[in-house]
Amino acid sequence: MRTKHILSILLLSAASAVQAQDIAVKSNLLSAANGALNGGIEYAFGPKSTFELSGSIRPWKRSEGYVNRYWLIQPEYRYWTCQKFNGSFWGAYINGAQFNVGGKKMPFGLFPWLKEHRYAGWMTGVGISYGYQFMLNKHWNIETAIGVGYEYIYYKKYQCPDVCSSVLNTDHYHYFGPSKASISVVYVF
């Protein structure tokens, strides 16, 4: 009988010492490649549910001859198909941003009008995402994610990319399509 009590105490002690991995911090390498400071934190509140808050900021103008300044914040709910921080997930996100961009040719021929003019304004949107986390070891993961959604964009269009150019018009734009892409390094606590 005494052995059972000792064994029970040891098992309870071991179980209480085990901690679930409920928090992760991450950095999106695609955003960093654009010269932005970025980061995110993700919190698990169930075996298959997490909430992520991520953002990026690019407050300076580099010497490439174009303007590309912005900040973005994006909260997202994620549902994991197997277990949190491992394998596939589906997400729903909202975002908000301010921008001042122009004089730049975008990849894949997106937004060709950005080459000739500068746009300054704000945007907000919603979307759905799909992603996958590859476990490297107990704490390190690599995450890939893509998302599609709707963005409402309010902007002022300037005559040329120069900061002192005159305003051509003020307008808004409704965008439907790809609105998220990430390849992130993740550290799970």
C-alpha cells in the first residue's frame, strides 16, 4: 500500500512538472527581406486553437529611389487540424495598415501603377489562410502560410514618387485576392 502512495506522488509530481507549449514567437522572413522589422506572438487556448498577433513596420526610406514605408498589424485565429504548433492549420484574420509607397515595380506584375505614381493612405481587410508548421526540434519550427481576402484601401495618388509631388486625386479601392504570404521562423516556449 505504501508503494502505491509513493508511486502516485511521483506520478503527480512528474505530471505537474510537464508544461504544455502554449506560446510561440515568430518572424516572417518575407517581410524581413523587404527591409521591414516584424514579429508575432501566438498563444494557444486549447489543444487545437491559437490566437496570433503579428505586425511589421518599415519606417525608413532606403536609397533605391522609391518610397516604401508602412506599418501593418494583423490578429488571426487559427484552428489546427492535428495539434497546435504542428502540421496544418486554417485561419481567419483581420488587418489594418498605413502606407506611403511608389516608384517601385512589384513582383509578379502586381499593381503596375506603383511604378509611375506614389500612393499614401490606409487599408483594412479580412481574409482566410492556410498554413503548415514543420517541427525542427522541441522549440524551433518553420511555418509557411498563404491567405486570400478582401481589402478596403483609401489613398491619395501623387503625380510622381517624389515626396514633394502634387496630389492628383483621392479615392478608394476594393481589392479581392491574395493578401497574406509568410515563411516564418518560430520559437515555441
